[in-house]
Amino acid sequence: MKEGPDIARIGTLIGDPARANMLTALMGGQALTATELAQAAGVTLQTASSHLSKLEDGGLISQRKQGRHRYFTLADGAAGTLLENIMGFAASRGHLRHQPGPKDPALRKARICYDHLAGDYGVRMLDSFVSRGVIRTDGENLMVTEQGRVDIGQIGIDVAPLVSSRRPLCKSCLDWSERRSHLAGTLGKALLSHFLEKGWARRSSESRAVLFTPEGERKFLSLFPLERPSPEP
Amino acid sequence: MKEGPDIARIGTLIGDPARANMLTALMGGQALTATELAQAAGVTLQTASSHLSKLEDGGLISQRKQGRHRYFTLADGAAGTLLENIMGFAASRGHLRHQPGPKDPALRKARICYDHLAGDYGVRMLDSFVSRGVIRTDGENLMVTEQGRVDIGQIGIDVAPLVSSRRPLCKSCLDWSERRSHLAGTLGKALLSHFLEKGWARRSSESRAVLFTPEGERKFLSLFPLERPSPEP
DNA sequence: AATATGCTTCGGTTAGGATCGAAGTATGAA
DNA sequence: TTCATACTTCGATCCTAACCGAAGCATATT
């Protein structure tokens, strides 16, 4: 058995708890310094440094020097997607780190999944799109309808420039807290950016939670109404 | 950092070379005994037994007792998809176990990817579908067109019963040897089954390679013509 | 220049887990 | 009943890799 890709290497990289914590922290989408990642992982700076170089060699993260800091991010969207997949699978098998679901209710409600919105609000957004015919689905694949482009335009997002050849426009991503799908892809990213730019919400400094202002929450809920419970896309 | 799914557990399971070899062997889609998996992994039966119980506890595989044998398979489609994803990611970072690509040319040409066809032939099949308008794509998602249902029906496969709510009809799956996508999903599975049933090809007993007969190869190539190189879906 | 901060490298320790031999259990065959 | 096959469990060994203290390097501040 010496054929094929070396999945064991990727597995080993993700399999260490300290490295897994670092990667989870980087799923927040923001660049973090080695010191911050050491804290997130609960190890000293020396240990973290060793882990970070291994993750970089493995192609999971990349770094950018800036002054005397080194900022680390996930290498690219593929790395984020991979981690999302593994999280979804782990959650589907009940492998949670502290009993059922996150303790933090804010995290259950809305959090960042690499570059898009996850949690209750993320799921609601996709449900709303599907029930209103903005997005159509056939089992797993998602497509924005003609009418959907108009509706999304009214939110203030132009769909056209989001269609790139590298990344899909919309993609479903299994939500580990809701056990449902939420919206990923360039559209999912654009929507989250839009909420943050408009000041409807901000990222928590400590976790991946996304905190909505009262007004932002009101606007979000009216933009994404739930007519009736829709089937899992 | 104690939130969320335990990705480290999944990583650790996949991260051991012996276990990774077992999982790779099970990607062939056939149920294998503990002894066979021990051979595939290159360890003794005692060691294999320990690994197998860990993989089962982790929800990656399941077993079925039959007489004095125990047959192991991947737990479900989700487990297969997860491994496919990791393989694709590992290949995209150049993490191959023995230099560029598989040594075995048969494996490069056609092999089983859990339950569908991969390799040169798998990629060609999807390319042909896309260039002929049988399948339409928007970045990542794949959809069978109206005309496509007819065309696939002429091959001898009825699309209607393949549409299940649990698994998508068609899905793209990154091919680690070709670095292109091939066709997965229930349609991909049905096509492979069809080739095997018709006797156009058979599975190799030693590896995941799919061996076409001369006649099967002729039919395959005429069924899936390549008009001109099509862009990566 | 001198000092502080951020990070890496080196060296030695330690713990977890992969490994296998040997013995034990279950199923089937003679 | 006896023997053989398939697999699991136990116990001991051994090795890797995670870990941190100490020292070193680089960049910024004074």
C-alpha cells in the first residue's frame, strides 16, 4: 500500500490537540500571531513555533511577516473547506469536545466559519433563501435563480462579480451545531462582509462568535424571514 | 479553546500510517476481513485488531460478523466522502507517498474511488458529459440537464430512481492523479456498476484499479467521446 | 548604543501509543 | 471431542513526538 496521496500526513497534522486548536482559531478567518495562537492552543511559544512550522510545511497555513510579528492564516479556501468538512463529520459522529454543542450560546446563534456565517443565523439565512426561491437545490448542489439575483441585489450585493472560476458562488456547508446546512461560497462570504460593514454585527474578540446589535438583529430577521420550516437542502 | 467538534480525534485516527492504509484499502468499496486489512496495512493481526476497534469507535468504519470472519467497510458515504476530500487536499499540496502520482499505470488510468470511477477514465467521463451538455456546471455544482437524462437513459441507466434525498445525484470529486474532477454521487455509482455488470471491466484483486476488457474499452471510449478539451468544472 | 519584544532553535525529558509475543475466546471442520 | 482458523485481549517493549527551559536571532523602541 504505497499508492496515492499521503492522507496520514494531513491526519497527523490535524490530529494533535494543540494544532487542532490553532486551526480552529484560524477558522475565524483573521490573521493571528504566533503568540496569539500559542495562547489559543494552550502551549508555550516555543512549542507553538514548532507546530506552526509543521503546519506550514504541510500546506495548511501560510505566514506573512510584518515587522517583528508573524501573522498566520489558513493557506487558502481549500484548507478552510477541508477543516469544515472534518468538523461536520466529527459532529455527525458525536465527537464534540464538551458535551452536546457549544456551551456558549452566542456561538450557537451566530459564528464565523472561515469566511461566512454559521450557526442558527447561518442556517436560517439559507433556509429563507430556499423557501423564497432565491436559491434552488437538488440534493446537495445550490444554485442562485434568476429571481434570486434580483432579490440579493436588493439587499445591496451584486452577484455578478462573485462568480469566479476558482470558487463556487454558493456551496452548502454542514453546520455542526445545528446539524443542518448553511451557506458558504463567495456569496456566503459577501453576505457576512456586508453585515459587518453595515455595522449590524461585529466579531467577538475571544471566540468565533458573531455578535449582532439589536438593530442589526432586527434587520437580519426581516431580511431573512422563515415562512415555514423548509426541508434540509 | 474547548468549543466545537473534536477534529483532533478524526485527525489522529487518520494520521497513523497503518490506519490510513486500511482506510485507503476500504476506499475500494469492498468489505474486507481483519486479516486482509492487516496485510494491507503491513502489520500483524493483533495490531490491526487494535486499530480496527479504534476506527470503529471513531465512527469511520463498521463491521459485520459472518461466521468466524469479520467484514469491515467504511461506515457510510460520509466517511468515504471525507477520505476523498482529504486525499484531494493532500494531492493538491503534493503530499504523495511515492513521488509524482501512482507508479501503477493501471491505477492512473481507472480506479475505484469508494463507489465510483476515478482516474483518467473517470475524468474523461465527466469531461464528455459536460462538453456534450449532459451535465451543466456552475463553478462547483453539477446538474443533469433535461437532455442529459435522455442521453444517460440511452446508455441504459434510468436517472429517476437515483434521485434520493440523502445523497446527491451528481457531485464532483477531485481526482488526485489527474488533478481534475471526476463524477461522484449516485449517478457516478450507477455508471460504475453498469460497466462492471456489463462485463466491460472488472476490479483488480490487489489494488483499487479497474481493468477494462478490450471490448469494454472500445465501448467506453465511444460512449464518452471528447470533442475538445473542456475547462475544469 | 542599549533595551524590549516577538519569535526560532537547541537540548533534554517525558508520556502516549504503536508494535508484537503469548495467551484467551469464538466459530467452524473433522 | 479434537483440531484449526479468525480474531481479541493482555503485557511488555520501544520509539516518536510533544513539551518546556535556555539561549539565540531579528526587528522595533528609546
